[in-house]
Amino acid sequence: TYLGVKEGDWVEKGDLLVRLDQERYIAALEQTEANWRSAKANADLARESLLKAEKDFERVKTLLAQNHETQAVYDQAYAAVQIEKARHQSALELVDQARAAVKQAQDNLSKTTIYAPMAGTISFLNKEVGEIALGSQFQEDVIMIVSDLSQMEALVRVDENDIVDVSLGDSASIEIDALPDEVFHGAVREIASSASISGAGTTEQKTEFEVKLAILDAGESLRPGMTASADIVIETRDSTLCVPIQSVTVRTPDQLKTGASTPAGGAAADSSSLVEYTPDKDGFVPIVWVVDGGAAKAAQVETGIQSDTHIEILSGIAEGDEIVTGSYRAISQTLRNDMHVQAGKAEKKK
């Protein structure tokens, strides 16, 4: 038994890593080789017997043609040839079986010596000299893991509603819990075809797909098994109009027709009666509150892509418009058309 590395060692492709106990595999190989030699010897004897039977048959055939032998003797000689042919063929098949057994024994013996399949670092070592490795077809027993730490991957799970927008090659920013001050860059390398369902049959059931991200700037500080999270960029826009995501809300057309009184005590001018809103299929109107003369005006907008903080505005407002931002509750529930708002620092195009 030999174990020539320890955890953290660097190895080159082809380096000897482990040599398991070979005694019983060597004995098995010697046994199969002996059986192979015996089978070949028996095949040689069968071939000689066949040659003798064929020679005897030719002699009887000649004598029969000269009327010096009977038909019965001829038939016996012919039958003997056929029997020896069958015996010879059977002996050849036994040779093939013995040869296959030798190859299997050689393969089993070769598997007791393990070489590095690639250059890398021993990132995990699970055995010591003298321990038993019990790997099988259905249950693996890992001895060690060789990792190329310069080509790290992050495995993340993406919700089923978002996976349809993810494509191979999409860029990503990756954060490692153990390295909170660093952000790594990555790209989508592989997208799972089958879903992973957790909490099946409960209110917490989630359907997600595993995505592999190649970490493009992995450093020596990364280690396999670290916990990571990622933001995948599925689309980008240059020089586009965007607003804080909390500034966009939805209302029904009836809610937008409800005005509010001004603090001066005069009657509110319900300007919403002059504006037509087009609800979506669910009956809601996406809006941004625009400040006009100190009052909030609901501007119907068409939105585009969004990030965690901002959302693209395709139409409905223009660069330089002063919009209402701040409390999400006020924007989504309290504000009404023509309601007076206090001017502050306006959020403009970013």
C-alpha cells in the first residue's frame, strides 16, 4: 500500500497518487494466466486429434474407392472427423474465455494503481495508509479529490420563472460568503435540463434549475465547497432612462380618477379626468408619479428590463421629469392624482 500525497499538495498529470494492496489481484491474474495456458494446450491437443481423424478419413476414403474397405468403416471415419471438429471448436472458445479472464484480471490489477488524471491540487484527502476503500458500482468511496483551483465553478439555483431568460454565456457577478469584500466575475457555462424540486407537497415547494457559472477571475483564496450567491445579467442597456424600482407602482383606472384636495383649501382640479389610462390584461395600469406644479400626476409608463434597484422606462416620462420617490407605502397606496407633494431632491435619469 502506498499513499504519496497529502492534502494541499500540487500534482502533475500522471503522477502516482495511490497504490492499493495488490496481493489478491496478482494471485487472480496468475490463476487466469495458468487457465489460459491450459486452455491453449487443450486446443493444441484437439487440433492434433482433428488432423489425425482427417488423415484416417482420407485413407479410408481411398480404400473404399478401391473396394478394399466397407461403407460402415467410411461412415465411422467421417463421423470421427465431425466429432473432432466440434471438440476443436469448443477448445478454441475456451481459449477465448480464458483470454478474456486474463484481460479482466489485468484491468482489476491496473485499478489498484491510481495516477493523477490532471494537474491540480489535492483539495480533499479522505483516506490514510491502512484504511479500507470499498468503492462499488452503486456507492462510491472517495479517496481524494484533485482540483484545478484556477478553473473554479459556482453552482447556483435559479427559479423556474427566471430560468427561461438565462442563456449560455450570460455574465454574472459572484459573491462568496467567506470573502465579503470581493466580487468575482463569471459566465454561464451550463444550464440544467431537469428541475430540482424542494419542499414538495408543502406551501414552501420550490422548483429550481441548477446553473454552472465559470469563475473568470478565481484566485488562490477560493476553496471548493464555499457558499456563494450570484446575480446573472441576462440583458443590458446603454444610455437608457431608468428610475428607482420602488417609484413604479400599479393602480386601477378607477383609483386614478380619485383626486385629492390641495392644502390651500381650494377645490381640487381632478386632472385625471383629462387623461385616459389603458389597463393591462389584469386591469392594472403601471404608473410613475410625476411632480407637476407641486402636485402628483400619474403617468402611465411602459417598463423594460430591471435590476435589483432600478427599472428601465421605455415610454411615459422623459429625461428631466421630476418624479416622486421614497416611501413605497406612500407611492403604492397613499398618493392620488393632484395630491400636493413636498418637493425634495428629484431623482432623474441615471
